[in-house]
Amino acid sequence: MNNAGVYEQVPFYASERFAEHQRQMFRINFEAPCELMHLAVAEFELNDGGKILNVASRVGFRGEAGASMYAASKAALINMTRSLGVEYAASNIRFFGIAPGWVDTSMSRDGMEDRLPQILETIPAGRMASPADCAQVASFLLSPGSEYLTGSVIDINGASYFH
């Protein structure tokens, strides 16, 4: 399971930080998971298959003002997951992703207290996802029940968007 990630809002025009910010977002959110997947695939090919789960984000599908590099890095991870799902389907190597929307954690609430009512208005389910909501979907994807799936990226967003 690739669950590392970093998020920072930096305006695209912030030229003094552009190159550094771009490298950081892509290094952690895309390149590191790709390197780990590369190592895992080599092992899985020797052992008749396996499963890899990547944690993406709603922002990889929707974009977000002030977070263009984060969005682009998560979109890259989503499309790598899909592409590798096709490429390795016949080898019994399964690739999955989850794309959580707002998840109720201290990190998501830190400094967001004033925006919380507006955020909740965008979620028809009326609440943020819990970490347990995400874990249950991940558990299913890594279970025997998902054997016929690969390349799937599951939204966990309380019906806040569809694509």
C-alpha cells in the first residue's frame, strides 16, 4: 500500500518556489510510489501475482485552486494505477487506488475550523469520510473478493462528485 503523500497550497505563479514545489510534489506523491511499485512487480512476477493499492485524492480527479502541483501528481498516480492494471492483468498483478475526498483527521481539520461548514455543504452525505471508511474500502480491494478488478480507482467522497 502506497500511502505517503504531501500537500501544500502554493500558487502556480509563485516563481521563486515553483521548481522546488514541483519536485517535492512529484517526488513524494508520484515518483516514490512508482519506485515502490517497480520493486513490488519484480517480486510479484516471481510469486504468481500480488496486489498494490495506491492512495490518491479527489484532487487528482477534480483539481484544486492553489494546489495544481498536488493535483497533477495525484492525477499521474491515478493514471499510472490504471495503466499498470491493464499492463499486468494477465500476470495476476492487481493495481488499485482509492481517492478519498475530505477525511476527518486532525490534519484536515487543522486550520480549517472556519471553512468546515462550507466543506460539509459540498458533501451530500453530510459528513467527512472517517479513516475507517477508507480502511474498509482498502480492505476490500486487498481481499480475495476483488480478484476480477484491476486498474480501479475508487472514490470515497460521500457523493460530493462523480466522474
